[in-house]
Amino acid sequence: MLIGLLIIWLVTAMGLWLVTLLVPGVHTRSAGDLLLAALVLGAINAVIRPLLWVLTLPLTVVTFGLFALLINALMVRFTAAMVPGFEVDGFGDALLAAVIMALLAIAGFVFLQWFLFDAVYWLQIGPGHPHFVI
């Protein structure tokens, strides 16, 4: 379990590093600040984000999930406020960072499914699925 958390932390740090390269309004001073930002972002996403998702669920449903990107952008801004060496210039930059991180998460999901199972299953396999075996 600890290895899994370490891998997730490092992947998040790599995602934030890519964001700093792609989004001109997101800056980090050092690799240590980037690793700290990834750690803080992971903690915020584990504790605060689920609460915000529950509280804003009706708005997320009405906007077909797009409001979740605003919550993720808010988490990036909150991380920047907590980590001195990690800076986000504006909310638009945080929103773009959230979109890039979401796209990286989807790409990671697809790659992991392909790597582990030689196929990508978007839905859970259950009764009625051609690959379902009891």
C-alpha cells in the first residue's frame, strides 16, 4: 500500500511538472517545492475535495460534470496558497492546470488498463459482458 501511495505521489509530481511546462501561469522554484506541492495536492484531494464534491453534487449534475473541473482548479489554487514555492498566477491558469491534470489522469487510466489487461475496459465487467467468467 505504501508503494502505491509513493507511485501516486510521484505521478502527481510528474503531472504538476508537465503543467508547469505547458501553462505559463504555473511556476515552481525547485524540484523540492514541486514534490511538496504534489504531496499537499494529494492530501487536499483526499480530504477536502470529496466534501466539496458532495456539497456541490447538484451543480455538478446540472453542468454534466464540468463543475468538477472548477473544484479541481480550486484545489490547485489552494495548494499554491499553502506551498510557498508553487505559484499559480490566476484562476484561469489553475483551471487549465486542472484540465491538463484530468487529461493526464485519463491517459494514465487507459495506459494502465492496456498494460495490465491488454485491453481498455471503460465499464466494469459483469454478467452479460462477453468476457465475464464465473
